[in-house]
Amino acid sequence: MFSTKQLSEEQIATIKQWAEQGAQLAEIQRRMREEMELPVTYIDTRFVVLDLGITIIEEKTEEPVVEVEISPPTPTGETTVTMDSVALPGAIVSGRVVFSDGESGIWKLDQTGRPSLDPNTPGYQPSSEDIMEFQKQLRALVEASGL
């Protein structure tokens, strides 16, 4: 096992300089082996860095920016209701609804049979005609499923 006691003051200063220049552990290990001719392993290098209080500068990788173009809801003039093949957690049944004005959301019936609607647009309120059509289609879907 390698120890920092085996390093001279000059070697310590050099290792610190490498780290300040952005060298990562693997590069410091390589340079200690090649330039200083020290038989160090990766873990030895890690311990040396820790013992000397050297901070390794993390390389910043830029995350690719993904631009998603969200198109506004397209009014179809009719309300459509679909049911999920597997219900959402906490629901007996669940699915999606698209209202006549193109707005959509997720619906579910909980264990007590209470319906809930989570629109994609916060604060959205469907028209009373859309609500009645939604209820009509939802009732038909639930009855057809045998629940």
C-alpha cells in the first residue's frame, strides 16, 4: 500500500498542480506512475488525494437541450373517453378524455366510486355539455367493462 509519506514536498506540489489544472484521478495516477515512477494503484491515488486534501475538479458535461414543441389543443368538436387497460394506483378504473375544444386530461374512479379529473391545463373547466357527454361515455365504458 502506497503512503503519502513516500512523497517529497516537490511531488506533493506537482500533484496539487495537476489537480488544479483539472486532472482527474486516472490521469493523476498515470502521471504519478509515468513521470514520478511511483507504483500506485487507482485506490492509492484516491487515498493520496484525500490525505493531501486535494479537491478534484469535476468535469462539467453539458446536458443536451431537448426542445419540445407543444402544439395547442386541436378542437375536434366531440368529447372522447378512453379507459386504461391497467388502472392508475388508487383507482378502480382510469383513462383519458379529450373534450370538444381539444383540451385533455386523465380521469379515474376511486375505490368508493368517486370520479376525479386531472386536466393537462391547470385550472381548465370543461363546458357543461362536455361534462354531460363525458359522464355518458364514462358510464358506457364502465358498464361495458363489467365493473
